[in-house]
Amino acid sequence: MVVLRSLLFAVILAIFTPPFALGGILAFPLSPRTRHRIVTAWAPLMMWFIPRILGIRYKVIGRENIPSVPSVILSKHQSAWETMALQVIFPPLCFVLKRELLKVPFFGWGLASIPGIAIDRAAGKDALAQVVEQGSARLSEGYWVAVFPEGTRTAPGAKRRYKAGGAALAQQAGAPVVPVAHNAGEFWGRNAFLKYPGEITVSIGPAIDPAGLDAAEVNRRSAAWIEGEMHRLFPHHYRSGRAAAGPVSGEVEKAD
């Protein structure tokens, strides 16, 4: 049954993704906000199919922590699921993403037609400047900015160094940081064809005000909350007796 459901969902993706991408391209003469609405309507459509076909449901803890102003979302990244779910849970947003993704047929073309933050990750410190410059522009336009600070998808129970781009953006723009923890990888693995039924828990933490803090401290506080919440909600992902704050120490990148 899991194989059949996963296959059916793959077919649905193949059917519905190209029209939305083409719609974004054809809508290029329209305003960026209109193009954004057209292309991102794909996400709630997929989120409608996911529980009905794959049996993957979700619940959100901490909706009351969502600020009323455009903010920077720093989220755990375990699967493709959260790239869709965040668009449904939060106000209109854009992602910080690798520039090479824009070359992916249909999916990348759709991304290229809407406001976003495409960076060259090989550019080193220049990549950080790209995040701050483009991200500040998006926030001023009323978009939220979603960042996966670990840079790539990680398996449940694992973590990578938290990169400073999102925190630096928030600090420079004076925008709140909203930390997000979740366990999507339990049911939807990285690059996995098979998706398993179950309930994903998304936890939204209290917003972090960057006023008076440097980017390194904003990054440290975000990482500490996310990793602590992961240990609190999903202790089965970790070795018994491992302190929630332990993995964060020494693994947070400073902003230069």
C-alpha cells in the first residue's frame, strides 16, 4: 500500500507541477505579487493531496508565536514536505535557495518566476552578503523569508552546523526570527520515494527580537531553541541521556 500511495503521489506531482511553472512564466508581465500567488498556489494543492493519498497529517504547536510583521523563519530541514508546509502555515514567503535549483525543469522555472533569494553557495562571504541584501529587499516588500540554517536536509536525530545567513539577515533588517522544529523526516525521508503515513508535529517557537544582539547570538539562540525542542518532542530520535543543549555547543557558525 505504501508503494502504491507513493507512486500515485509521484504521478500527481508530475501532472500538476508543470502547469504551475508554466503559469508563472506566462504571468511574467504581471506584478511579482501576482506571479507569487499563481505559482505558490501549488503548495496548498499538494498539501491537500498529501494526507488523502499518503496518509501524512500534521499538527502545529505555537501558532500564537507567529508575529504580525514579516519575519525570518529558521527551520529544521529534513524533507521536501516542509518546503510546502511552511507556505501554508505562514504568511506569503520566499525561500533562500541554491541558484542552481532555478535550472531544474519546471520546478526551478517556477521558482525563477517569483520573488526569492537565490544565492551562489560557492561564493563564501559573498553568499552571506547576497542573503542579507536580497532578503532585506524581500522583507521590505512584505514577504517573510524562510531559511534552512543547516543548509541541507538532515535525518531525524542528526544536526549540522547552523549557518549564520538567516540570523545575519534578521539582525541587519531588524526582523524577528521565528524558530521552527518538526519531525517530517520520520515519514518523508531525504530523497526517498517511499512516504509513510503518520502525523508530523510542527512546533513554532517564541520570536527572537534581534535588537541589541549580534548575528552570532541570534543564531545561537535560534539553534538552541530548535535543537532543544527537537529533543523535547522527539526523544526517540536521540541516544538516551543526551542533553538537549549538548549538540548546539560549538556548532553554530559566526557571522563575519
